[in-house]
Amino acid sequence: MKLALKRPLIIFDLETTGTDVAKDRIVEIAMLKIHPNGTEETYHKRINPEMPIPAEATKVHGISDSDVANCPTFKNLAREIAKFIEGCDLAGYNSNKLDIPMLAEELLRAGTDFDLRRCRFVDVQNIFHKMEKRTLSAAYKFYCNKSLENAHSALADTRATYEILLKQIEMYENVPYEDEKGNKIQGVVNDIEALSKFTTQTQNVDFLGRIVLNENGIPIFNFGKYKGVAVEKVFEKDPGYFGWVLNSDFPEHTKKVLTEIKLRMKNR
């Protein structure tokens, strides 16, 4: 089984200090780059998060403060990470909800001029949940008939995710998917663009889904007192809301998206 690729695909996994995109940091990154000709490259680094790693996080991935004390910071690695990703699409397990937003935040904090929106995203977990609804270890056992050793090791999880994706394409390529409206579609095909569309759950404008597109393709707030209201209407009605978001504890990418919308309004 070989992935049908038009450009390289990177399977990646992050281990972090927690799941708060605005506050937490990456402590390990592993990337497996699959080229269209089938050749592979790997990138694997542990990272000093410049903050204490909570005990509950260490229990999950086994990485402690002493393990990363002498490791480079993300800012030190940002340029080489961006260079490794350049021109590629990204895939991971639960990556649309956590890994993509977290990586975007770290790149922005490091001041790296790299926009992840140029990439297509394939979330292997979404394929799994739509077709089988289980966990990563169960997915590995189900699709590959193997036990996942060293679970929550970024490199082990990355390799397992790649193997699962190959098996998913092989298993479901001729199996129709029925959506919540009863429409049957060919969901899983050997094409990254199609897989990206199939594994995208919501029409996010920012990576964490604080801003989403409504049925008319208009950016709306997806949180707070203005949930469901068009961003532009809110900025016209309540100009101070933009400033409140910028000065509050929101992800940098959410702020960047809102700033872009604000600038478009100003330049009309």
C-alpha cells in the first residue's frame, strides 16, 4: 500500500505540558515526512518548554523537567521546523483539535513567518471515529493487529499513525460513508485533498475553532456572548470587543485571524 501524494505528507505528533493552546508548550515533536516517491525523512526533537512540566503531563508522556533542561527552546528550532514543513501537508491523530493549533501558536510566538493554512490537514482520528469510533491503541490493534508499545512516545505514536492511515485507506477505499443527513459519499480515498476534507469536522477560520464559517461562508464567533454572530457585525456594533479579545488570554492565531478581518473592514 502506497499513499497517492502530489506533494510530501508529514505525519506528526506533539507531547506538551498540557492542552491549553494559549498557555501550554511543546516538549517533544516528531515528524515523519513521506515523499511522493515513497522515500521517508524523520525529524525528532525534545524541547525545553521554558516552564515547569506538570506532574499530570509527565504521567502521560514520561517527560520531566530534567529530561528537557538542556534541550533547545522552540524558538531555537522554529526556523528548521518551518523549513521541514514547507511545501508539505500534515497528518496526525487528533491533530486538528490539538497538535495543529499548538504548533501554530508556537510558530507565532517564535516570530516565524510561516502560515500553516497553506497546508492541508488529515486527522486520522476523525477517519477512525467516523468509521469505528475508538482510541489510538485500539486503532493500532484493530487496523494493524499489533499492540502499541511505548504509547505516548511521540515517535512511536507517529509511526503507528502512519501505519493506521495506510490500513484505513486500504480497508475503506470502496466503502461508502453515510453522513448525519443520510447522504452517502466516498469518504476514504487515496488522495490527501479528499482526506483533508473528509477529516475536517468544522469550517474553522482559526485553528482552535473560536471563529468558524457559517452556512454562507461568513466568519462568526463560536464562543461567548456573540456566539453565532458575524465577526464584522460585532466589530461594527461593539468596537471595543476586538480590543478585549486582543488583551485577553486567547490563542495568538485567533487574534491574528480577527486582526485580518478587522484590517479587511478598514481597507474597504
